Amino acid sequence: MTKTNEFTPAQIKTIRGIVRDEIARHDQKLKHEEERYQQAVAEANAEAAMTSRDWGDLD
């Protein structure tokens, strides 16, 4: 920071890079969580279908 407590252009550029990296990391984490969720849903659906076939219609 300068004497007037303002960021220099180089500091702003660095901060923007850090923020972009953090957003990209967060987006990647969300993508992986969504993939794991979709896999869990697919597995649950497959198990429910198998149980339904094995036990017949329980309704």
C-alpha cells in the first residue's frame, strides 16, 4: 500500500490473480461435489430398481 493507503497497480493485479485462482478452485470443488452427488443418485436408483425387481411391486 502507498502512503495514502491505496493499492498499487501491481498489488491490484496480484490480488485479482489470487481471487481468480480461488474462484476457479471453488468452481472445481463444486464440480467434483456435483459429480459425486450424481454418482450417488445413480447408485441409489440402480439399487432401488434391483430391489424392486427382486421383491416385486410393494405398493
